[in-house]
Amino acid sequence: QLQVVESGGGLVQSGGSLRLSCSASGFTLDYYAVGWFRQAPGKEREGVSCISKSGGRLMYADPVKGRFTISRDNAKNTVYLQMNSLKPEDTGVYYCNANLRQNDYWGQGTQVTVSS
């Protein structure tokens, strides 16, 4: 089965850190651009960060710039999102998306909760 699976979410205090992982199974993530999205309760899903297939191009949404870092380890078929200095407004379900032209895969999401 072709899928991506997120992991690494949890409950953390404000100012803490978490590292999310997005692992692919059934296909090689090397050829895919990968993005992280999040959805807070009652809000629409929003883009957080993305990385090109080579890892040479990175994008961050303004609210997370300077705090989050996206990276990829193609040998492990995994993309990471290191989240530092977490704030309560970072709370939500975080989703991973792998995209290559018409091939588009979403994971089930991992919950991140930041307490104040």
C-alpha cells in the first residue's frame, strides 16, 4: 500500500520542542516534494513548510519562520519537521503530503498540543 505516515506528535509545554517524522511506504520519497500542513480546531488546513525533492528549496509559513526546520533523509525515506519554541497557537493536527505530478499522498495526521 502506498502511503505516508506521520509520527512524533504529542503534548508539550509552551517553549518546548517536538520532531515530527513523515515516512513513506510502498514508494520512494526521493522523487517527491513533501509538505507539512496543520489544522487547528475550527480552522482550515494551512501550509506550514515544504521541501523540494532535492532538499535544496525550503519554504516556511511566516508564523513558523525561525522556529521550525524541515529536512529530509532520503536514505531513511523520511522527512522531518523540527519544531522549537512551540507556542499554544501551534496546536493542531499535523499532516504530511508527498506530491509528484498526479501522485499525491496524505497521511492521517499526528496531534500536536502545546499547553500554555
